[in-house]
Amino acid sequence: MTGPLIEFRDVGKRFDRLTVLDRFCFTVQQGEKVSLIGPSGSGKSTVLRILMTLEPFQEGTLTLGGISYHQPHGRGPFKASERHLREVRRNVGMVFQSFNLFPHMTALRNIVEAPMAVLGLGREEAESRALELLRLVGLLDKKDHFPAQLSGGQQQRVAIARAMAMRPRVLLFDEPTSALDPELVGEVLGVIRMLAHEHDLTMLLVTHEMRFAREISDRVCFFDSGQIVEQGSPDRIFAEPAHPRTRAFLKSVLAESRTA
Amino acid sequence: MSLAQEILAMAKGAEMTAIVAIGSTLIGAVLAFAFGIARVEGGRLLSWLALIYIEFMRGTPLLVKLFWLYYALPLVGVSLDPFTTGIVGLSLNIGAYGAEVVRGGLQSVATAQREAARALNFPRRHTLLHILLPQAVVEMMPAFGNLAIQNLKDTALVSLISIADLTFRAQQIRNLTLAGARVYSMTLVGYFVMSLLVAALMRFLEIRARRGAAFAHSAHG
Amino acid sequence: MIYGYAWDTSSPLAYAVSILPILAIGLVVTLKAAVSGFVVALVLGLIWYLLRRTRIRAVAWSTALLVEFIRDTPLLVQLFFLYYVLPDYGVVLPALVTGVLALGLQYSAYTAEVYRGGFGAVPRGQWEAAIALNLSRYRIYRDIVIPQAVPRIMPAMGNYAVSMLKETPVLSVVTVLDMLNLANMIGDRTFEYLIPLSLVGVIFPIMTTLCSVGIHLLERILPRDGIALR
Ligand SMILES: Nc1ncnc2c1ncn2[C@@H]1O[C@H](COP(=O)(O)OP(=O)(O)OP(=O)(O)O)[C@@H](O)[C@H]1O
Ligand SMILES: [Mg+2]
């Protein structure tokens, strides 16, 4: 397949009367690592949540791994059938700001649940894959811990392993370190950095960690009021932003990180 | 019996229901504060007595209590007329539930408030009346609202000790007309409307209490 | 004589002891009514809860109104309604069944609210994470939502079960031979109500205390790993 892995074509998204995305276009190639930055409320999370089929949209088409779905008339919730949506979801995984681990399951159970229930893996295979992932994120010794017994950073690393266990082609990160104490941010970024070396994995990362975005991404997109105002290589965006709004935004976050 | 007569009879019944409900709710409220305060602020003996009252009343069915007052009590020489029996039974019953609410409300007022009052060397009574209760009452209001509706519904049981309330009238009319569907539908709607009125009244009182507490706060601060 | 048991009125103690076997028979009926009534309440309440959250507005609204109506009207009148009106439409049920239905109906209004609170307390993020993992609706409910909702639901359900137990004597007014009804019958024949009614008045607190203890034990046994209840 040669076309883009992800394509938003003229997507329109409204919450009641508030229009968040208007004729939104955006493409991502397989294996690309893309960072989305921009001020609060600019629609970054909305883009990820639409991709994850957590939000319906009203206009346009979204194509993901060759499967497209669109909701031309936008009445009611998902127009696409549940089965179609599950087909779309097979390609995508998501890591949430607040981890969202299942509190009544151990770390290991969190990871094997979906591979066993959705992919139909046997317990043994699912567990051996899960243990491998836990080793990768450095938490093999915590496999029998419940989320409440883990630090935020550890929980987020389990959540990443859980998402990876479904072998998604696209992994979405919505501010994965924003809920963490500063001293725990590093360990999570370390795991994401490691994943960024995976050649085939496509990554979309919403983050306020500018230095990290610059380090790992192939492309940085600056969002403002539901539009990608400017995009390009991280070096160019951070070193010589062309758009005044990008400049203003970068200036304000840099000032913030200096005072912090 | 014409429909107009039916409605008139039921209106009379509803009036009795309202009287019984209001009377027992008010007496119940007095009991609730008395026993609730005794639980929290009373000495060991008072607190124990209150506990026994609360637990026993909450543990026995209301209908059993009403029948006990109505049929059994005269055997030991205390004869009350049905109306008094109904009011006494309902008040004792709802007062126990209310006392639990009062206890919870008082205990939820932070101990810090208590200690602050003690540090200022307020007398106990002053602390209770002017510091603890005004704050606690606001928190108690939603629960009191539920109890008031509960009590209104409970009044239906007094029809079984021959008080001519709404349910009693409904039974009478059904026995005459055999039009059960109509009579009981009207009765249910009657109770529903009264419940809505009680709910509205309690919400109004809650808002008043909230405003009163806020005013007291600003006046003190 | 009731159920073949005679009473002995020679002394209050002998009287009390001699009527206990009769009351025990009523106690079984009382417990039967309470248990079946609560099963009805659990099922009906779940139905109300589900209907109230359908996407069809009219259904959701009318269910909400119906539940409010049931909650705000007395059990006794609902019981009379079922007892006297159903036969007019050809539905003739034994008194105990009618009573169980009335109890279940009244308490379904409360259980519906408990379900709403319990399921509503499962954070949105749990749903989203489950969807992101591509779990099916069935699996989401079975593995993620229900295990987290049940520990939140249990305590309130336990309280309502005890309340319902205490309301079963109302069924005696439609001829159900529960403990209260038998106590009254004994009183009618001996002209001595004090002891039978007092016995019933003492047996109930004992039962409700036992129930509460049992429910606490049950809550402790049930797994609730990692779920913070407060
Ligand atoms: N469920 C919702 N209902 C109504 N409006 C919403 C909802 N979710 C998001 N919005 C609105 O949509 C807009 C875009 O939100 P979005 O969460 O995508 O922003 P964001 O770029 O992720 O911001 P942040 O950096 O604060 O996370 C905001 O104005 C927000 O208020
Ligand atoms: Mg966001």
C-alpha cells in the first residue's frame, strides 16, 4: 500500500454549536512520528479521539489503514455500525493522560485482557507476550501489582504496554506525561523514545514537552483553533517558526518552562 | 355515589393525610433534634438511651408499631384515640430516622470547628446552637426532604387503624363502587402531587437554610 | 388453634412460648416475601435503569416519570391497586404473589437509582480505555464495568433489602399470612394482643440486625481489588 496510513479529508466536528474542526485535512504516512502542539482548546485531543473512534464527527471522511468511514449527515451518534468501527479500531491504540488502567486487574491482567478477548490468543501466548512487554517497559517485577500499588509513571508504562499488546499500526498519545509528578516524567518519555525507534510504528503525540517533541518526531504540527497553522520538521518549526502565532505560542511555553 | 361526591370524599381524606403528615413530621423533627443531639452531645447515659430509641424504632416495622399502640397498649391501661395513635406512631418512627440524620450532620461539622469554639471558650450550649447546628442543618436538609416524603407515604398506614385519610377513603369508595382502577389511580395521583409539594417545600427551605448559613458566616467573618 | 398449635394462656411466659411456633410459620412467609420481592426489585430496577438511558428520548423520559411516580406513592396504595384492580382485568394472583409484586415495584424505584449511581461512578476513562482496546460491548460490561460497579452497588442494595424486610408486614392487609397477620389472629382469639405483637416487634430488630451483619460479611468476602469506594 502506498497511500497515507491516515487521512482526514474535510472533516467537520461540532460539539452542539461549537465548531471544533472545520474542513480539517491531515495525512500521516506509515511509520511517521508526528507531534501535535498548540494552545489549550485548539482541538489536538479531538483529532486523536476521532481517530480512536471515541468521538463521532459530522462531515468529511476519515481513512485509516485503507478503511474509511464518514458521517455525511451528522445526526445522532455514530453512523457507522459497531462492527465497522471495531474494524477501524483494530489498527489503533491509545495512551491516555490519566492512564485509565483497569483498577480491578493486575498489571499483567490489564495487558492480556484485550489480546485474549479480542485477538483470541490463548492465555499462555498472551501472557508470554505481556511479560515481554513488561520487561521492555522495565516493570517485570510489578506484574502482579494492582494499579493502585503503582506510581503514576509505572501506571503509564503499563498502559503503554497494554496498548502495544494489541499490535496497533498507529499509537496515539494524548499528553501522556501531563498527569505525572515531574520526577516521573523521564521514565515514561524513555519508554516512548524506545518505541519511536520502531520503524513501522506510526505515532501521534500530543505533548507540552517541547524538547521531547523536537527530539523524537519526524514532523511537528502546530494547532490553533482547529487548524494546523503550520507544520514541518521539528528543527524548522522550533528554530524558525514562520507563522506569528507559532512564534507567540513557542515563546510563551518556553517562558513557562523556564519559570517552572 | 357521583364522581363529584367521590372527589369530595377523597379531598377530605387528603386533608386528613396532610394534617397527619404535617403533625407527625413536625413532632418527628423535634424528636430528631432531641435524640440526635443527645447522641452526640449528651453524656454517656443520655447517649445510650438515644441509641436504644433510635435502633429499636428503626428496627421494627411501622405497621407493627401502629398495631402495638392501637391494640396492645390499651391492655396495659393506656388508651389513645386513633388519631393520637397515628400521630404518635408516625412521629416516633420518623423521629428515629431523623435523629440519625442529625447525628450524622453534627458529626460531619469538622472537629476543627469544635476545637476553635472550645479555644474561644464558648459555653457548650453556645457552641451547639450558634456554631454547630447552623452549619449542620444545611447539610441535613436534603436528607430531611427524603424523610418528609417517606413520612408522607407512611401516613397511608394509619388508614389501617381507622383514621379517615386518603387511603381510608379510597378503600371505602372502592367498596361502594367497585371501580378500583379509577379510585386507586386518583389516590396514587393524589399522593404523587402531595409528594411533589413536599419536595418543593423542602427545597425552598433548603435554599433558605443555605442562605441563612451563608449570612451567618459573613456576619461572623 | 392455628396450624394445629394450641396456646397456653396460664402465664405470660407460657403464652409467649406457646405461640412462637405459629409466629415461626409466619416468619417463613415474611422471609419468602422479602427475598422474592427483592429479586423482583433488582430485576425491575435494572430494567428501569436501562430504559432510562436509551437514546429514544420518549422512552427515557416516560421511564423517569414512572420511576418518580412509583417512588413518591405509598406501598400500601400500590398494593391495593394490584390486589383489587388486576382481577378486574382477569389477572388473578395469589395474595402473596401480589404482595411480592408490590414490594418489588416499590423498591425497583430505589434500586434503579442505585444502579445509576453505581454504573455512573465508573469513570468515563474506563469506557474509553476499553473501547480503545477494541473490546466488545459485552466484554466491556462483563470484564470492566460490572466488576467495578458491583462493589459500589452492594452496600446500598443491602440497606434497601433490610428496609424491604421491614415493610413486609403491610402484606398482611391483603390476607398474606405473615408474622404480623398471625399475631393479630392469635390476638383476635385470645383477646390478648400485647404479647403476640410485642414478640413480632422484637423479632424484627433481631432479624434486621442479623441481615445487616450478614451483608457486612458478604461485602467483605466479595472481591473489590483496587477499587476505591470513596
Ligand atoms: N465533550 C465535549 N463537549 C463540548 N465541548 C468539548 C468537548 N470536548 C472538547 N470540547 C471543546 O472542543 C475544543 C477542543 O478541545 P480539545 O480537547 O481537542 O483541545 P486540546 O487542544 O486537546 O486542549 P488541551 O491542551 O487543553 O487538552 C475545546 O474548545 C473544548 O472546550
Ligand atoms: Mg487535550
